[in-house]
Amino acid sequence: MVTRRLQISGRVQGVGFRYAMRHEAAQRGVRGWVRNRSDGSVEALFAGEADAVEGLAAWAHQGPPGAKVTEVRALPAGEDAVPDSFELRPTL
């Protein structure tokens, strides 16, 4: 089991990024959450098998059509519990 936390910047809000990430996570069997941040970025915490997690992290560098990712920062995963599914969380 591998856990990653990312902050994704660029044109990532208003383009369906969170919904597309939830879909991509479900396809890979990855659990976690994703949310918009008030600074215009998207933050995600996710966990699963190493290949699946790395695949979702790689996808985050491009995102869905309409997104223009300019930066993906790895953040400390911290002690946050990872949910049993992949959730959309409220803006922070």
C-alpha cells in the first residue's frame, strides 16, 4: 500500500478535474479524496497498490480535457485517514 498527497496548480478548477480524478481513481482501484482549495489549486490524498497510485499521480500531471496543469507538488501524507472509497470533499 502506497499513499500520496498532491497539490495540483494551473487551470484545474471549473474543468471537472475532481470528477475526472474520482473516475480515474475508481478505474485503478485507488481510494482517497480530492478537493478544491481556495487558492485555485486542487489537493488530493490517495492510497492503493503502488502501480495504481503512481498511475493516478502521473494522470494528475495532465488532468482531464480543458485542464492546464502547471505544477504538481508532493506534500507529506500526514496522519489523515484514507477513506474506503474515493470522495469529493468540500473546498478548503
